[in-house]
Amino acid sequence: MQSREEINNFYLQKIVTDVEKKLVELFIQEWNTHYKKSLGEWENTNVSGQKLFNIEVSKKKPPGKHILSNFQNGDTSKWDCTALFAAILHSKSIGTKIDPKVRDAVNELREERNTFIHKYKGKVSDEEFHTMVCNIENSFQDLGFSFNEINEIKSERNKFNSFQVLPSKPNHDVVKRTELLNQITADLNNLRSTNNNELTYYYISGNPGSGKSQLARQICEEMYNSFDWEKNTTFVMTLEGKDIDSLLKTYVELYQRLSNDKTVIENILKEAKSICS
């Protein structure tokens, strides 16, 4: 099974791919704005590519051979991010003409893409995922890009975003109470099936130190590991209830795992602190 960080990396790669598609659209839009009348619309052919190449090769410091080759080919679907950023930000034909707000937003996308490629090495934490997606969305808003694809990718990620946060293990060995575990698991399944899969509760009572938390760990771990991940999504979350602050902290952690909206989390924290103070 993929780790959570590997899943985040997979969906962030899909978002970066969407960024590339949007940058292609932006380049073509800018080209047509400035050159439609004089050089003709961009057609994704080597005819258009040669026109761009002729402009860029005339610079005092023309781009490298790799970028010029991409330009001359003219098929933007085959351009990598290096060529796209060069064409939009640093070219003589487009880079000297774009609006400063557009330049800043595209440069932010460049920095986010480079961070993803060069820093994370295939694994992205939840916090890193949330921060990068938020920054990309801010740039999309400044550029007037559609959020449809990003929203679909985030929904797809959340759909398969299964996780488990179990009670911590003690330092000593714990006996697996198989008979009791099987009985409680059967009770839980029965509660779920007879209650239309809606929310149910199961209480385990006992004296302090009697092993309630570890029994809960065994039950939830057993159910989590036996789940059919190809068809279903679920999560196991331990809420720390020793005081209000610890309970709030674990609810915030739960929300962070289920949502990318950091603003909502910040508002919840502010509201909770005002109520508790």
C-alpha cells in the first residue's frame, strides 16, 4: 500500500501537469494578443515555431539549444516546464510584454513547480501538500485560470485518502485478546448493518490501566487492515480527550487530513479560543 506521503506526491504531480496545460494556454493567448495581426495566430506547428525561433535567436543572449529546439518545433504539447517558463517569462517575444501581475503569478507557479521537482523526492507531507496547492490556487486566481481540474484532483485525492491514527503503543508488550476482539468487532458490524451505516457508538468501560485504549487500538487496527481499499475509503482517528485543548488539537488534525482549506482551520481555532477564553 502506498504511504500517505506517496499518495500526496501522486496527486500533486497531477496538479503540476494541469499547471503545464494552463501555461500552454497562456502562452498561446499572449502570442495571439501581440502577434495575430503581424505574424498570424499560433498554430502549434513548426511554421509558428520558426517565427518564435527567429525572434528569440536574435537576442543578445539567446536561450539554450534545448529551449530553442522546443520553440522551433512549435508543438507546445511537447514543451516541458523549462521551455514554457522561458517562453512566458524570459522571451523577447512574450516576456517583455506581459502584465507585471501575470509575470508575478507565473513566477510563483515556477517556484512551486521547482520546489516539487527538486525538494520532495517522491514524498509530500500533508502540510506541504496543502501549502503548495494553496499557493498554486492563488496564482490561478490572479491569472483567471479555471479551478475545475484542481478541484477534481483534490476530490479524487480525498476520496482515496484513507488513514489511521491509533492510540499510542505502550512500552511493554500487550496481549492480544482475540476472543474479546472478535466479539466487539462482530458487535460493531452488527450495529452498522442495523443502523443503515449511520453513526453508532460503542463504549468500553473499565478501571484506569485495565487496557481499554489498547483494546480499542487492536479493534480499530484489525478493522482497518481488513478493509477493501480498492473499493472503499475509511479512516481511524484517535481523539485525545484529557482536556479541551488536546481535544481541539486532534479535531484540527482530523480536519487537516480531510481538507485542504487552511483558512477554515484557522477560523475554527480562532472561534474555539474565543469561546474557551
